Amino acid sequence: MTTYTMQHLPVEDRPRERLKRFGAESLSAVELIAIILGSGSKTKPVMQLAQEIVSRFGGLRELGEATLSELLEIKGVGMAKAIQLKAAVHFGSRVSRQGMSSRYRIDHPSDAYYLLKEELEQEKRELFVVILQDTKGVVICHEVISIGSLSHTLVHPREVFYPAIRHKAASLIVAHNHPSGDPTPSAQDIELTKVLIEASTLMGIPLNDHIIVGRQHYTSLREFGIPFICRH
């Protein structure tokens, strides 16, 4: 059987040349992965290695969920290549989420939950996220501002409001996940929310809600009964 190598392809049909001529949209998952890897191993040409990676995981989404250990199980994928793949796939995923958030309007706590659901629900660490909004409630962007342990994360008001000032946000929503899957607010969650509401009053940037993401459901601290500043 003939091994599928770059050298067997006409120059104009090689992935990098096709990307330059026709754009990344014209490339298959195998070709995109081959470009990311840059080279194969001593025993496998890069196209063969890329094909084995796609065959192993089934698609780019599944590849994005693969762990470094799973990637390293493929012969020819060392730690450097595994890290390249993880970084590239997650960069694309982050760009996609930011693109979605830039057109997304939040009118109800569930809108904030669905914006962050995929990002936070299966996360084993506690992430604290700020969602920045314009005067019409449309999301400007959202970003992780703190990463904690399995059980808790530490957040200071300056970390929450710095992105809001930098992006000239009119208001914001904060959110974090409970890795346990239970979105019931803790005493610390409630206390932090009150501190952030007080800070938002001083900053003149309303805090609209604090969303706690669990597994398949969420809690809105506004709906829970915490008195937030009225939306402007």
C-alpha cells in the first residue's frame, strides 16, 4: 500500500498551497491537522499521522475534548504535538464562543446560562466568568477572570470590574460553576454577590445577576432573592 505523503501530492494540491489559494474552509479536517502538526514522526508522514488522529477521535469536536494522555496514545504524537493540537483546537473554540457572544442579547437569566453552559458544565475546576453588556443588554464579550480548585475560587472586585472598564461595558453579569453539579448558592456565594453589588454601586456599572452553573440546571441569585441594582 502506498503511504500518503506530501511528496506524493502535486504542489498545488498540498494543504498549505490549497489554504493560500482557496482559504481554510476548503480544507478537510485531516489537512487542517496536518498543517497544525507541521511535520510527521520518524516513521509516519504528517498526512498519515493526521489521518490516524481523525480516525481515532472521529472529528474536531471530539478532538477538542481529548486529553493530552489520549493524544499521546497515538504513535507518532509526542508531548509537543499533543500540546499544539490542544492549543489550536481550543483557540478555535474560544474564537467561536466570542463570536457568538458578540451577537447575543441577555433578557433572562436562562440566556446567560445557555451562553456559558457548554463552557462551564463539565469543567472540573471552578471558573469565575464575567459577561460584559452594552446599553441594550447585548453581550460585548465574556471572559474567565479566575480559576479555582475543585471546590472554590477566590475573586476580588477589582478583577471583576477591570474588564468592564477596559471594554466600556454598561453593565455586567457574573457567573461561576459548581463542579459538584449542584448550583445551590453557598453562604460564600451570597456574601461575594453582596460585595460585588456594593462595588457596582461605587463604580456606577450595574451588576445584573450572578449565575451559578450546575449540571443541566442553574441558579440565578437575582431570582433567588438577592436585591440587585435595577437594570439601567
